[in-house]
Amino acid sequence: GKDKLTEIYIPDSVTEIGDNAFAGCTGLNSIVIPKDTTYIGMNAFSGCTSLTSIVIPEGVKELDYNTFKGCINLTSVVIPQGITTIGDRAFMECTSLTNIVVPDSVTTIGDGAFENCYDLSSIHLGESVESIGEGAFFACKNLESITLPASVVEVGAYAFSGCDSLRSIQIPEALMEVGYDAFPEDTKVILY
């Protein structure tokens, strides 16, 4: 079964990883995605609970929804320059992730993208992020501070709700839309 599979070799000729390709492979702890891969489908690695690190190839432009959802032992993710969208729930419930760097090419962070990433304490958002979806960082309990880049114009409802350690957030004056309960009520909001 899927729980017995511990590592997979994907030939370099592969350019697309389809929807649900490795979903639920709970024993999978190592995978190298070929460098020429341009597409990773929805739920592709969802529930790969033994996976500890992933390097997303530079040709991938978008992470579909639930791509790495529930990869509870994932501690290292490299998101390359070139990705424009981190899809809904892409890293939801990756409870062992401690830091994430969103590259400058990303414009959209989807709904629930990093929801319930309890150990996430460091987030660097690239200079092109325009939209942060509903619940994008909901319940990131170890996040203490964050600066939203000047490019951000929209923050969805509950985007940072449940971030119990969030003491301060820096937001640009140009921010146009902030959804309901986007930030915890005792968080210091600093305009710049």
C-alpha cells in the first residue's frame, strides 16, 4: 500500500506531476522533483506525513490547492523565484514548518495557504505579494511579528486570526481591503 512506499525516483523526463499523484503516501520520506517540472497538481503530496523536505523546481509557476496539505513532518520548503501563486491550503497543517520565504515573484497567497502551521515563527513575504487570502496564516501560533510588503492591497478575513503570539504587524498605508477579524485584537498594528 501507499504507507510502504518510502522513496520515489521520478525520471528527469517528467514535466508534470498530476492531481493526487502521491496523496496519502504516508511512508514517503524522500522525493526529488525533476528540475524541468512545470506543473504540480492539486493534492499531489497531500497527507505525505513522513516527508521532511521539498525543493520546488524553478519552472513551476503555481502551487495548486492542497499540494502539500497535512505534511506534518515537513520542516524545509524551498519555494523558487518564478512562482506567482501559492494556492488555497497549499501548506495547510504542515505543523513542523518553522520558517518560510515567499519569493518576490509571488503575487497571491491563497485562502488557508499556511493555516494551522503551528510552528511557523518566521515568514518573509516577497515584495510583489498583493493578496493574502482568507485564513492564509490562521492559527500560526508561534508567529510573533510580520511586515506586509508595500505591494499588499488586500488581506482576507481571519488571515492572521489565531496567531496567539503575534505582537506586531507592519502594514502599508496603501492597504485597501482588510477582511473581518484579519488580525488578533491585541496585536499592535503599525502603519508605514
